[in-house]
Amino acid sequence: MDPTAKYISQKISRTRWRPVPAGLLQQPEVFAAGSWDNESNRVSIWSLGDNDSDTDGEFDEEPRLLCDSEHDGDVMDLQALSLAHVWERAHRYSCDNAPCTAVVCRSPELVSVGEDGRVILYKADQTEVVRVIENADSSTIHAVTFLRTTEVLTVNSIGQLKMWDFRQQSDSPAQILSLTGDRVPLHCVDKHPNQQHIVATGGQDGMLCIWDVRQGNTPFSLIEAHSAEMWEVHFHPSNPNHLFTCSEDGSLLHWETTSGSDMSTLLQRGWNSRVVSHSGVPLAGEDDSVVSSWLAGDSSKNRLEATHMLPSQTLSVNSLDVLEQCLVCGTDGEAVYVHRQLPV
């Protein structure tokens, strides 16, 4: 099934689903979108309306605007919180404001990072900043994710991952991992939802990197994913055998195993990958017993396939979010695409 497209006359920098209550097996219905590189940037809230499909299983209704608001500057990231607050000039240079490049929330804590090299910890119900690591990085920090309640992982413009433990008084990272060879900027990071030691990153060269932060300081696997910058990478939150990436090359890819194999046979030395352009199909025999298989395996006969999720490759796909069977992404083509029947 092709995704539903909604053209909104704004270049879209971020899309995020509103979380659904845990345990209800409910499909998401509301998402937020943020824009960039427009005369007036906006944050908008959209509803999918009724989740019922027609007799052919198609969802014809396009997203409906609920509300929107002007936003000063480009929208760099979006996260859902139950409380609203503004922390003015959290990221700054000595003479001017600095772009805040990313934010991650694990309620009530949230963490922001920026071009100024700061890592800042907040609590949603407190007006004062909880902790600032002033000189966390001498280069731009592009993305951040929580590993555990007190630990976050950041990626920067010189190909490094840095782990920060807020229990430590020191402003030094607990661990540094890095790409070998050229210092290719890393733009995005996501952790495996069940196995915090497994993380995925993407960067300027379009490579998808899988890391085990427990072992070594270099990536475990390198996958030629895109032909240009990878802007976001996300494990599926409840079925992490599936991974999604989007890129400046105009593609959005759904990574999964080929029929008859599972993740435990992949992502080891000598395995193969290829990109296909057919619709994805549900995989048989996958369960949570193989969720750590991004790092395991003893066969080089199987493949990791990636399916194109958009009908055509055009302008940059800047953001994606996936929840239950629904995916939303935003593009420089001023369109939001919603897929409501993911094969996961």
C-alpha cells in the first residue's frame, strides 16, 4: 500500500507521533511536524482521523490540521512532553545564540545538545536547568539518545559517539567511540529499544553503522545504505528486528531480513545486503528472542533487504518516526507522507 501524501507548503524538518498509552495496542492518530528554511517556520499538529479502512484495506483520508504556531528559526527537533516550558538561551555562544540541534525526552528528564558543544539536562517540571556540561564537545553535536535513565549518547561532526553519565561529577565522557579513517560527520543515532548496548548511527556518507558500546570503540557493522547524508535512523520501538532510515538522496528505507532468515544470521563479518523496490511483507517466525541479533550470527548466506517506502525518490527526506504499524516522514518537497499498514 502506498503512503498517503499531504502537501503543506513548508519544507519539513521533523515529524513525530504523539505517544499512545502503553499496553492498549492502539494505533497513533496524531503527529507533529516542524518546518525549516521557510520565511516563517511553523510547528503544526495533525490528525489522521478515523483509523477505519475501506473494504480494500486502504486509508483514503489525508491528515487534517488541528493547530499550528509560528516558530522562530528552523525546527531542529521535536519531542512530546506533558508539560510546557521555555528555557531561554540554553545554547549560546559568547556573543549570540547557538542552534539547539537535538533534544531527547525520558520523562521527566530531557536532554538537549547544540552547535555550542553543550549537553544540558532538564526536568520538565523545573524552570531551572539541572546540569550543564559546558565543553562536552569542541565540534557540533548533531543528535542525542538516552541509553539508560542516567546515561545519554551523543554523536558529533567528527565521527565520534560520546557516552555521558549524569551520576558522575566529571564533565568528561564515560566512553568515546569513533569511526576509523576519515572523520565523517554523524547526523543521527538511535538505540535498540530492548538492548541498550546496541545503537545505530547514520552520517554524511550515507553509511548505516551498528555499534556495541560494550565491546571496542569502533562500529561492529557498516552498511552502504544511502548515496547521500542519512538524516534519521529509528529502530521500530516494539519490533526492533525492523529499522528505518531516511536520507538527503530522497529515499526512506525499511530494513528487514529476507524470507527464511532472521536477524541472528545477519550483521556479522561477511554478510550481504541489497536494496529492493518491492513492497514489504510480514516476516514469519520473528519474536523477541532474536532482538539482540543485530550483533550475532554465524552465516554469510543470508541477506538484509531494504525496501523503498516512498513511491519515488525526489527531494531530501529529512525526518521519520515509526510507532505500531504507522510511519510518518517529512520532506523538502513540502510533503508529509503517512504509511498506516507497515509490514512489521
